[in-house]
Amino acid sequence: MRTIFWFSLLCLSTPAIAQQAPWARPDIAVSSHDRVYTADQTSNTVSVIDPSANKLLGVIKLGDPVPGALSALYIGQLLVHGLGYSPDSKTLAVVSVGSNSVTLIDTATNKAKGVVYVGRSPHEAFFTPNGHELWVTVRGENYVSVIDPAQMKETGRIELANGPGMTMFGPDGKYAFVCSSFTPELAVIDVASHKVVKRLAQLSPFSPNVAVTPENDEVWITLKDVGKVQIYSAKPPFAQKAVLGTGPITNHVNFVNNRNGKFAYVTIGGANEVKIFRRGETPELIATIPVGELPHGIWPSGDGSRVYVALENGEHCVAIDTITNKVIANIPIGQTTQALVYVPNAVPNGAGSENLIPLGNAANTTRLHLTASAPNLPEAEASVAVNSLGLLDQIQIAAKGLTPQAMYQVYLAESSHQPFGKLVPIALLKTNPDGAGIAQAIGPLKTLAVENAPASTAQRFLIITDIKDSSQVVLREAQAAGSP
């Protein structure tokens, strides 16, 4: 009995092995050989971070910003969006939505090995656990493109429902799980045969992200349009295990194991926070961490001691200590970042800074905040990023607390308060069933009210109104103390 007692105490006190998802391999301590990569959609770059120093080393330029990227003679990549990496950490796969491409990059040298072109609007790519295949979800069509990464060519297609969003593999390599962004269906695929073995119901049509636990026991998908996470068993018959209410613009999910237990970290874009759930039969929300504007991609370090989060409207990467669940670093990155991956031992030797360039124009970003202006929508608010594209600017507005499934008009106004003066329409904003939405516009927008603007500049202000009645203002720029 005494032996059993001490064995039980030992089991309770033994730290959980990190087993970084999706590989389920032993812990790899954070070092200068590791890299964090972010896919920067507006600047068409990949930001490269040394996590040992939490320092941006530079960016890999894959293309030019708008308007140069819209030329008929343009040959670079456009809308850098998705990321995946090989099990040996030697190859980074970068998906560009606008140019229908996957760029394979050597992680040791930051140099492109080659480009594979696929179907319309690919979204994400990931390698099989044996590294022999790279699966790319072609979200603008209805299939997964299977690529031989050695020959850098497509070798097959797996037909699915319309709009496959992302593929993730179980660490044993037996099954792949493909969520959908247009069809309420999660597909389970036998990896060896490329055959669909199960079609599971999603609670909504829009899932951009899927993750499999390192223990190969659960599959988590995010439902961006309804602010939920859906959890399934990773083993046949793949039954649904739980549904979690998470919040507006639920973006990505990933897993951390450490001495405190086993957890899931979820980025909530509309709330500008990361929610942490203790994993188990009944997942439990244990912490909420404010991180900054529109958190999107998230990935754990190889030892589970940290998670890194890309801020889409914040142009920063946030590092979180997973023992204290505190933000420990903010690192500048490119513009409108989507995916993020943490690659242990990406650079076995040397500094790993070859072929990188500074942020340049991508560092020129201003952030604004819009607050509620309608008594019937008191919880409405929005974060805004104004990104320099050289002569032009791009704005991205992420709003929440509005009427679900409604249309709104975004204007440039001469004043931030009544009367707003002349209004210039620049974008439409459509909300999802959770009352959240994202809108973008491109133009000469440097006249938006920002700090340190030249006194001679004719400033303009952002407001959002009812689509049918511009006098019904629902959001306007936040005012400084003492302003009307």
C-alpha cells in the first residue's frame, strides 16, 4: 500500500510533457535555434522572430504591397496568409491567397526553395507527420491539393465539400481533419488512402482553424461566425465531446501542456483577448488574457513554456508565459498578420538572419478605436489599423456588439461628432451571426485623425452608420478627454 501511495504522489507531481502539437515529440527547450514566423497579409511578408530574445530579426519579402501588387505584370506573391512547417523543421510552407501559391522556404537560410501554384484562394497548408506530403486546402474550390514537397508539384487532389479551410493531422499520421469555411462540415480523411471516412456536422459554416491535441485524443475547431469552439474525439466514431461559447471573431486555437496541466488557448479577435481552457471531459475556462488588437494566429513553444500570438490589427506578436499566463513580450511584425507558427530548431547553426530585410513601410501603422454612438447598441466597439502601403494606406476595422447579420456603411467624416459634416463612403461592413464583422478599404487615408498629424492636414474621422440612414451613427472615433 505504501508503494502505491508514493507512486500516486509521484504521478501527481510529475510535470506534463509539452509534446508540442501536432507532433507529440519530447520537449524542446526555447533557444536561439528556434523561430517564430508570422504571415503578414497586407505587407506580403513573413516576419521572423528569435524567441530566445523575443526579437524581430527581419522579414522575408514575398511580394509588394498594393497598388504595385495589382499590376498585370506583377510576379510576386499576394496576400500572404497561411503557414505550415515540416516535421524536421527545415521547411516553412507559406500560402498566399491572392496569387494561389505555396512558397517553400528553407528555414536555415530564409531563402525560397520554390513556389507551387494551386487552385483558387488556398488558405492553409500542413505537412503529413512523415513529411512526405504537403496538404493545401483550396478554400476557393472544393478540394485539398496534395503536394510532393521534394518535387514541388501537385500529385493529387482530395475532393471535399465547398470551401475547405484547414487541414491538421493527428500525430500518429492515421487521420487528417479538414474543417470548412463555407459548408458546415468537418471531414475526416484516411491519410494513407486519401479517402474521406467520416463527415461530421459543424455548428456553423465558417470554421477557419482546426487543431489536434498532442495526445491524439481530441480535435478542436473554431467557429468564427458564431463565436464558438467545437470539440470532437480524434478516434472513431469521432463523436462530438463539447461546444464552448468563446466570443466574437474566435480565430485560432492551440494547445499547451506544462506542470499546471493540459490547456487550450483560443484567440478571440473581437474581445482582443486569449481565453485559456483546462482540457478534460468538461473543459473549464480558467483565465482570460488581454493581448491587444485582433489576436489571430497562435502556437506554443516546443516545451510548452510559452505561447506566441499574432495581433492582426496590432502589428505585434505577443509572447505569453504559460505558467503565469502573463504577457512577457511585444514584438513588432508586419501588417495584418494571419497565421503564426513556432518552429523548434529551425536554424541548427549560425545566426539565421540571411536574406532578411527590415520591416520598412510595414512598420508605419496607426491604430484607432471606435466607440458606441447608438443607445440601442451600447456594447458596440471596433479596433482599427491604418497600414501604410507607400502612397496609399489600408484600413482594417474589426467591430463587435452590432446587430447580427446586418449591413453597415463606413464613412470618412469631417468631424468625429455631430454634425459630422460631409461624408465619403469607403467600405461596407457586414456582421456575422455573433454581431461582429471585419471591413477593409484602401486609399489616400493618411488624413485620418492620428497623433502628431501635421496641423495643415485636413483631418478626417471614421464613423459607421446604418446602411439605409447615414444619420444613424453606431460607431465613431473615441474622443480624447474634454472633447465633445
